[in-house]
Amino acid sequence: MKVALVHDYLNQYGGGERVLEALCQIFPEAPIYTLLYDEKRTGGAFRHKKIYTSFLQKIPWLKSHHRPFLIFMPLAIEQFDLSSYDLVLSDSASYAKGVITRPNTLHICYCHTPTRYAWDDSHRYIEEFGYPALIKKITPFFMNYIRLWDSQAAQRVDKFIANSHFVAQRIRKYYHREAVVIHPPVKTNFFQISSNTDDYFLMVGRFLSYKRFDLAIEAFNQLGWPLKIIGDGPQRNQLKKLAKSNIEFLGLLTDEKLKNTYAHCRAFIFPQEEDFGIVALEAMSAGRPIIAYRAGGILETVKEGVTGLFFDQQTTECLIETLKKFNRSDFDPRVIRQHALEFDEEVFKERIKEFVKSQFKV
């Protein structure tokens, strides 16, 4: 069986890229087709793979500034010739699912989300990236094209896998397709429980508006409690200006420092609505409880009162109220880690293998 993997773009390293890494381990001979590739920005995670890129790769600065050129991406993804493959497995949050395959090729899409800026997040997307006034005026016109293309592209997929039940519902709403749920892989063995913890709380992720780092920063500004933040992104300078001296920005850490910072935190703060939320499960793999906003995929991974606490409104006041209720002695790190093991990467690999095998038998 000849297999190809398709990914939206490889110019960052996040949850989608972790899924792609696991797929590469399942299908080690499969090449990767992607719109853009930047080895440095992906930390060299795919340097040993055969990678095919689109014509967009020839524009060097596009690797770090691709969002203003979304109008060209449907065309670019459709240019890949996948006619020699028996199985195409797309790993997609936007364009990868739109590849064109032969009638006798099985196309399975592992969907992280229906393209957010084409559907429920389209208005916020325009504001978040600070386009000039003229661009903001014309964006709705080409966004309508993206929306129509995205809907048609979803019909090219033979079978959908969703990364959460939350995403499966969105696939049903926007694409009118059903999806089996296989949660993303978590490298639980990388993280370990520490015999002692410190007083700081922790956040990890890319600095984007929907991640709501600002909400947590405002809460900890008022409380004066220590908060450590790992990550980087477009809002870095804005968030640093907002934060008081009790909040520390650690940037991007080495694996060893990342593991230790997770293991020693008092609790992990998760104030956003996510499709899944791998970082929260990384914290749970280290035995640390989660304080999360009650929405999205996190409802499928956090057991209230056992592995964490929820707050019901995405406000500073509600988060502060929950933080004040939190008592680390109410949570058993061993129980938390045991729960996280249900999402281990080996569980993911086995479920993907079983699903692919079942589809070839049909």
C-alpha cells in the first residue's frame, strides 16, 4: 500500500504537527505534501522526511507571513499530484483536505477543525491580524470564496476523523459529514510526577487572542500570585506590557526545562475554548491539575474535581473566584496522570491503524 501524508503548512510546531509526527511513525515511508515548509520554525522535527511543497514555497517571506495570501492556497493545494497513492491521509485545519485524488484512492482526513476563519471565527480573524482598513473592507469578498471552496473540498474526503466530539459536531454543522473521534496523541512518557511543587501557576501556548492569555494575566495582576508563561506569538509585546512583575515570560524552552516547569507548577491555567487542548493533557501527564474554561474539547479531557476545576464565564472575575477555591491538596497527582495515559500516543497510533485497516476492508 502506497501512502501519502498531507499537511496544511509546516511553518510552526504545535498540536497539528504533533499529530503529523505520530502519523509519520505509523507510515514511515510516506512522504509529506504541504503548502509551505520551514525547517527552523518546526524545530527540525521533519528534517528526515521527504517533503513536497507547493509553488508558494518559492516566495521566501511567505513562510512567516502567509495569512494575507490565503486566496492562493486552494489553488496551491490542488496542484499536488497524488495519483500514484492508494491511501492519502490529510492532517488538516484548513486546506490539506482539499487535495484531489483518484476515484480508487482512499482519502482519510484527520480534521482538527473546520476552517475557523471561513466559518464561526471569520469576523474575529479579520480583526485579530490587524489588516489595514482597505484590506478589511475587501476581505469578506474573498472570504466568501474560501468558504465555498472549503465546503466543496470537504466533499472530496472519503472518511473524516475528528480530534474531539466538539470538532465532530462542527464537521456535522458546516460540512454535513459524520466523523469518528480519535483524540490527538500525547507523549505522556515524556512527563513525570515531581515529589514537590512550587507556588507558581503555568500557561503554555502560542500568543494568539483566542488563547486568552490576557484574561489570565489580568486575573493574576489582581491576585499578585506568581504565573509563568511558556510560548511565543504575535501578541508577545502586547501581553508583556499588560503583565505586572509577578508574571514571568519564559519564551520557548528546551525539552528538559519544559518538562520540569510542567512538573513543578501548582496548577495549569487553560482559559480558552479549544478544539482539544494537548497542553492541558501534558500538564496532567505530569500530575498537575487544570483550571479551565468550561467550553470546547477540554470538557472531554478534564474530570471536574478529579483532574481539575472549571470556571463558567470567560471573565477575570470568574477565573479569580475559581482560583481562590482551588486547593492543590484536593487532587492526587497519580490519579491525574493515570487519566492522562488514556490519551497516550500509542493509543492514538493503534486507533489510527485499526481505522485505516477497517476502511480497506469495506
